[in-house]
Amino acid sequence: MSAKEMTLAEVSHLAAQIRGQIGKAIVGQTETVDALLVALLAQGHVLLEGPPGTAKTFLAQCFSASLGLQFARIQFTPDLMPGDILGSNLFNFQTSQFTLTRGPIFTELLLADEINRTPPKTQAALLEAMQERRVTLDGKPHSLPDNFLVVATQNPIESQGVYPLPEAQLDRFLFKLLVAYPSAAEEAKIVATFGQQAGPPRAAEMGVEQVADAGTIAAAARAVKTVTLAETVIDYVVRLIRATRDSADLAAGASPRAAVLLANAARARAALEARDYVVPDDVKALAAPVLRHRLLLSPAAEIEGKQVEALVAEMVESTEAPR
């Protein structure tokens, strides 16, 4: 596909094609796929949280295959070191010079699998890359692609051998998406589709085809920038974010970065629906995935058993939206 400028209608059509390709291999998870598309167009990173066996890794692989992006996967383990992610300068005895050996982070779509299995020291290797799309090795910066995207996974069930992500790390993710178990009908379809196969599923074997490339994705991201964000919607976003700082149930609210990311994501969601303007429903739909990992319950709220999800829903309900 060419990298010519795209209309919002073409962006919406491209998204439908990507959904169709992923649907060949992934049963259900339509909301998760839509959120991944929003993150792609908003140039944000995604954290997938769900029990083992819910196709988080396979979803990321199918997503990458449909986009035609360079793909790399890191299996995070307790003994993983920052250099294993970033790479290092190694001395070449034949040339008597140092040669840069690039790590797996030098890619377009990076799957950080079970990111919470590695210590914070290694998790922090991703901070600069996620924020500035570059890495620094021995004092020299190295650029990453403009469409560099991290899709990280973590298992919420286990508490042994895992390391909670630092707040600075969590704040780098645009979305935290909760991947739930499928419905009974979806699970029956999964068993019917994969139960007769041997070995792990592969995107190519399931018929997932490339329908985009880096140029197409860049053109789609540029098209998102044409979506209008009205002053009334900006005010709504700001009031919603500031409400998280005024809640007695929260020890820490959302940052200005969260407000910016929520606005950007709302523009991307509007583009996926071929709209050239953001409506309050765009903001409401994305509030939970943008905020759920950025808010900390107060000790009193934890004792009372309150949940961040419910508090976000209450704030969305109580914050007056523009008409």
C-alpha cells in the first residue's frame, strides 16, 4: 500500500481490514482489538493484563502480522538484564573497534511478554524507549522507528516471582487492557478451531495476511491529526482528570500526561469511526483503560474494598459532559 495521504474514511476502512485479518485467528476480544487500533493511531503503548491462556501473546503476533511491522518478542525473566533488551557495544578484536550489537528493542512492534517477571532495574530499560523512541548506549543516542509500539503482557493471578511495575513505568502505557476469559460460545469456537491442531497456533497458518505497512500506518496517524478537538471537549477532559486528584478515595490522581494521552486517544477513536471531530462519548469510552493503571487507592478505600474501576465510572458519571 502506498504512503499517500489518507482520508478518515480510508482510515476507518483500513481498521476494518485489520479487524478482519485478526478475526481469522482470534475469537472474540473485539474491544481489545479496537483499543489496540486506537493505540496504534495515537502512537501509544499498551499493557495487556489477563490470566494465562487467553491469547494475549497470540493477539499481539496477529496484530503485528496484519500490519506488516517488524516484530520482536522478549520473554521477561528474573535474570534478564537491561543489556539483553537494549544491546551493547562489544569490542571486535579483528578491527580493534567497538561494534554496536543491537538488542531486540530495535524493532517496530515489541512484545514484552510477562513484563512483571523481571526486576524493576530491567523494566526501566524500556522507559526512555517508550517515552522518547530512542535508547542511549554508552552516552550515544540511537533512534527507534516513529511507529515504535510496545505491547506488554502480565498475569494478574500470580504473586510469587513477579515484580510490580513502578509507577513511572505504568505511566508510559497509554492503555491498560483487561483480557477476560471468553464466553461459553466463544470458548466452544476456540476449541473447535484449535482443538484439532498440534503445536502452537501461528498467524500465517490461520490465514492472517498483511493489509498495511509502515507508510500506511504513518499516513493514518497523520490523518488522525486532522480530527478536531473542540474547546468544550478539552475542558471536559481536564475536568475529568482533575476530579481524580480531588477524590478522597485516591491517594494519587492522574497526571497532565494522562490528560494529553486521553485527548489523543479520543481523536484516534473518532478517526476509526471516520469522524473529523471528538465527541464526549469518545472520552467516556476510553477513560477506564487510560486511568485504571494511573490511580492509587487511599488506605481507607482499600480497607473498604473499593475498586479503581468503579471510582472511574463514578467520576465519568458525575463530571458534566458538554452537549
